[in-house]
Amino acid sequence: MELFSVLIFVLLQSATVFAQSTMITFDDYPHQQDITNGYGGLNWNNFAAVNGITDPVGFGFGRNTGYTHGIVSGSQGAYNPDGTPAYFSSPTPFMFNSIYLTSAWPDNTQFLIQGFIGGTNGTLVDTLSLSLSTLSPTYENLDWSGIDTIAFSSIGSPPSQIVMDNLTYTVPEQSTLSLLTLPIVALIFKSCSTKWLRLLN
């Protein structure tokens, strides 16, 4: 029985999952360039980097917009250039921890955030609608788990741009130690089974 208890304990330890969190600040990405797959460990659709200091002037808006006010750290964030729906995804399910969001323009725009498993055509797992200001970022601590895609879209017409910064997500990963214990567990289980069979015979 003691050996069996040890076996159960090792099995539980082997199932332990450790997590590694990643924060994406977009400060190291060329501004006004489409964000390409692989940046920050994610795949991207319809997002580009924006410099909150220089780009709003070039857009003709000045700096009193969400392009500037939406930057939390450094000088850059990300936005959907044409205001149409945008999303990021991963081939591995992850936890969407938190993000800072701002409406680029106009003020108090309604946005929809959706979390899917299986891509944007897959199963909707989580959803959130919120009104965003152009004057200051809104911090959302979501901790959505078991998803592989996060989609953003504005509600109403015309489509509006959203600015995001300091995106944090977590990808679960099996610890190396746990993986190494699996062959040992298999050997112990085989040994226990053999001994029990001998006793029964």
C-alpha cells in the first residue's frame, strides 16, 4: 500500500503544470508597420504598431487622442489601422491575463472583445463589451483561460480604431522534471502489477 501511495503522489506531481507569462509592449516594433506572425509568440491579423508621440500628428489628429493617451509604457502600442475587426492567436491554448485598451477616436466608443478556441470560426468561450475613452487607457484584468484567439471589434458604424498596450498572456507548459518522471512512474507501475499478479497466483 505504501508503494501504491508513492505511485499516486508521483502521478499527481507529474501532472503539475507550470506557466510562463509574457508581456508585449510593442516598443521594439517598427511603428506604422503591420505586426507579423511570431511577434511576441503570437500570430497577428490587422494590427500595426503605433508611436503615440509622432504618429498622431502625421494622422492629422494631434496628440489629444487615444493614439497618444493609450500608450502605457514606452512610446508605442498597437492598433487596428482601418478600424475593422482584428485579432491575435496562438497555435497553443493560453490564458489572456490583462491588457490596457483605449479608443483611438471618437471618445466613448463601444468595443467587443471575444475569446475563442479553434480560431474566430471556432467556439466562443468568453466575451466582454465595454466603452472606451480617448483620454485614458482602461485596464482589463480578464484571466480568460482555454482560448487560442482574441478578437477585437467596434460596435456600431463607422468602424473605430482601438489602441492596446502592455498585453499579458500565459502559456501553460509541462515542467521538465514532470516529463522525466513519467518513465519512472511507468516502471514502478509495471513492477507493482507484476508483484500483485504473483501474489494472486
